[in-house]
Amino acid sequence: MKEEEPASDERLVALRSRLEAARDLSTERIATEIREVGFRCLRCGECCRGEDNSVTVFPSEIRRIVCKTGKSWLEVVEPPQLGEWDSKGNFHTLEWRLRKEGPGCRYYSDCRCSIYPDRPLLCRTYPFYLEDGDLRVSECRGLGGAIEHRAALRLASVIKKRYLTEIEESIELVRRYRDFERGRPSPEGEGVCIVHDSEGEHPIGWNRIPDRRRRCLLGD
């Protein structure tokens, strides 16, 4: 009788299959769909502000912003608040979020983005993204605007690049991820926050991310 494959192996097979399908996606088709929806950026900055604003960033993107700004890794990004506690009282979460300043992105002010040439793929493609190979659209005041075919093709190319990168990052995350026994939060001052990403595990002492422990405990 064949031994059952671990769930991680099954996820890797599915992700690699998705990656192959993603490589075959037609940017011409995506561009045509973008033009059918219509889009023109109004530079309103609404996608950069607000409590719901949350930008997922990959390690390579973080390094570019670190290099651009001269800030440290944890000055640029922070761990998400959604996660689980292990039996040793450590908090585990996935990937990174661009650090905010108040309700909005810390790099957006005076109607401009200070890291525009190095902004994450999520920002470059908003309000569009791909889900299972299909074009999806987020809420945006610029939808319905006229967009030239050449501009739509450029945007389609970046959207496809983002989709490929997301799958590639997921593959590496699953490959490196080590599961853990679930538990409860440790007493204050003990345990660490462990961020899992495509490069492995990153343990961070709570003293390096003030107020994050309380917010992870409360889930707010």
C-alpha cells in the first residue's frame, strides 16, 4: 500500500502546477480585459490611506526599500497580527506587511509616494490582481477610465509578474515551513514572534516590535 504523502507535498505539487499554468497566461488577454474594465489613476491616494490599508511585501521588495530609505528591516515592515501560538509561547505568523504610520502608509504624504520607483508589486498593480489565473478588481475610483492599449499591456505584464512572484514565494514558504505544536501565549516578556516567509523562520523579540504583542493577543 502506498504511503500517504504529507500535506506539504500535496500543496507543493498544486503550487507548481499553478506556476506552470501562470507562465502560459497571455498578457495580451489580460490587457484586453483591463481595457474592458477601464482604468485611469486619479492620484487620489485612497489606496495608500485608511485603516484597511495593508500591503504584503516580499523579502526582495523589503531589501529594495531598506536600500532606498536607509531604514532597518523592522522600520520598513512589521509582522501581521493574525497567527497562532506554539507550546513554548511563541507567536507564529506568515510574511510581512509594510509598516504604517497612523492609518495610512508611512511613505505616502503630500499626495506623493516617497518610494514610488521601489514600491511593492501590490502597489504597482492596484486595483488589479490575478486569482487562479483570472483577473480580479478591487474597489477604486479610477475604474472605468480610458486606458491605451500600450499602457494596458505594461500593466498586464506587471500583474502577471506579481502573480508569478506570489506563487514562487508560496512554494518557497511551504518548502521551508516547519509545523509546530499549538499552545497558549507565554507570560509577558517571554517568547518571541516568529515570521515565516520564503527565506525561512525569523524570530523577533517582542522588545523590537513594541505594542505588537498586545495587538496579537487581542487580535485588533
